[in-house]
Amino acid sequence: MKIATSLLAATALAGPNPTDFEISALRSGCDRLIKSSAFNGKKRPKLSNAKWQQKWSLKCEKQQTRKEMAYKRCGEYVAGYSVTLTKDVETEACEAISELASENIRWVDAHIVDTLCAGRVQKITKRMEQWEGKLRALIDCPAAGGAGDAGGSEGAGEDPTHGYLTNVPAGYAPFDYTEESYDDYPDYFNAGDNIILSKRCILDFNTPKGGYGCVDRIGDATEWDRRVVSWCQNAPKEHLLSEAAKDSVHPEQYLTMLNCPQCGCTHGEYDAPEIDSDRSKIGTA
């Protein structure tokens, strides 16, 4: 069933905060989407359909709360604004995912206008882009044009600047819960997703929370280089991915410790070793 949510009539009766109807419509759209049969039976390590829906329902609720809090602090009423969700979640699931993401981003851009909340707007927008990529990848949607699409790229292949595709292994599942545990820790992808890793060789890679990276953090550069090489050689794939960061030059791609020069690449070039290759020889040449 197609659902068109026009909030003009409701707004007239809403009282002091008519945007509540708009936020609720976006929350309802999120719930309808994750309960769609399109997601039934998809590969989700350690999660049944019910558990997966429960997890994502909590995400929908948290995103609603984030928008409500941002509006209370920095919002401005927009007369005549309407949330419109027209894609059928059963027969047009891929399109519905992208529509929900774009409608959330459009709402935030229109309503959260005070610069005091610029950081919140950026986080909400980034989270919706990430959701779009994760959900589309889960049901094997074709690559979308949005920056959040982590399902693949037509360019990933021979041109090293386009990066390369890899699958997030089942062993990554324990790291899927970082978003729920630490709100400021990016939850870029889930086990089972197909993502694009960067081959760009850089000196300034750092983990999302600033834990460690290419640059010495113990006061002994030689020892730190040894540790980086050992990590690149021996760390399981899921551990490398658990500390991945977005590439600022290619936002659809992700960086890991493998993008550090210590692991065999040439600074400024696109020759970083690939995560699925034989990494045991890194640093021995």
C-alpha cells in the first residue's frame, strides 16, 4: 500500500508544536520500513527477524528523540511543510529506504536553523546516510546515488582511486552495537554488508574516537611502527574494520590501519594492501 503523509490539515490542529506530527510521521515511516517483509530471512548473524526489528525500532525511536531535542533548542516552525512518504515498503523497498533517508535529511535542513545545533544536524544527516547504505545493502539494492550507500560502487574495480569491495564478516557482529552503547561512536556498517575500502596511502589515519593510527602515540616511533606492521599482518579482518574511518577524500570509502605507510604503501599513492589479501608478508620486503 502506498502511503502519502500530508500534514497540512493536522498542523492546523496541532497546537503550539505542529512539528510533532511531522516527526511522528518520519518515525512511523521508519517503523513501517523495518517491519517490511523485504527484510525477512536476510542474513543477520545472531539476530532473528524479531530481534533485528527490535534493534532497528530502537534506532527509529532514538532518531525521533534526536530530532525533537534539536527542534526544542534550535528549531523554527515552517508553515505549510509536509512530510511525504510515497514509496511502498513492500514492493518498492529499495526506493522506500532512500526516500525515508532523504525526507529525514530534508526535514532537519528545513527546521533546525540555529547554528548552535550545526553539529547535531551533521550527526543526524550522517546517521541517515549510513542507515540508507546499510539497509539497501542488506536487501541487495543496486548502488544508490546517496553518499551513505555502502552497498557498493560501479567505480569499485580497476581504478585504484575507486577503492575495492569487501564483505563485512560474521565475526564483526559484536561491533554492530557500538551505536547503541556510545552515541558519538559511528556505526558505519553491519556484519554482512558489502562496503568499499580505500587504497589511498596516508600518514594521518586515525580511528574515529582518536584511539590510534599511523602516527606514533607512545613516544617511540620505531616501536610504534613495529606495532602498526604487526597489526596489519595479524589483526583479524573484523578487528581492522571495527576501527575503520571514512576517507575524507572519498566519503563513500573507508580507511583502516592498512592505509598507513608502515604497512607497505607509498604516501600519496593508491597502493595500500587489500584487507582480503595475504597480509602475512606486510613489512617484510
